[in-house]
Amino acid sequence: MTNNIRVERAIKNITQAELAELIGVSRQTINTIESNRYVPSTILALKIARVFNKPVEEIFKLEKED
């Protein structure tokens, strides 16, 4: 799975730390999700999508091997 969290953060002009605070996780968690080293839970993915006011499918994309 890939994501465009970094792009969405840039559009909203928020840092990893600010996003982390908004959804109740650490900045390191946001970093590992952004760099595709961690796949978030459904709840966490929904919270991230809510911050950006977009459907989950616009933030997270499945790849062929998923």
C-alpha cells in the first residue's frame, strides 16, 4: 500500500508532529506510515483521512501485490 500523506500535509501546511497530535499518535508513527514502513489500522487510516477531509481511498492506494 502506498499513501500521499506527505503531499496532503504540504497542501494543508501541517507538520508530521501537528498531524500526529490531531490524531493522537506520535510523530514517529506518522513518519513510518508516510515512508510505507507501517500500514495503519483502519481506525488510524480513517482519522488521517478525516483530517484531510478526503475519502480513505484518496489517501491510501492498494498496489497490485497487496
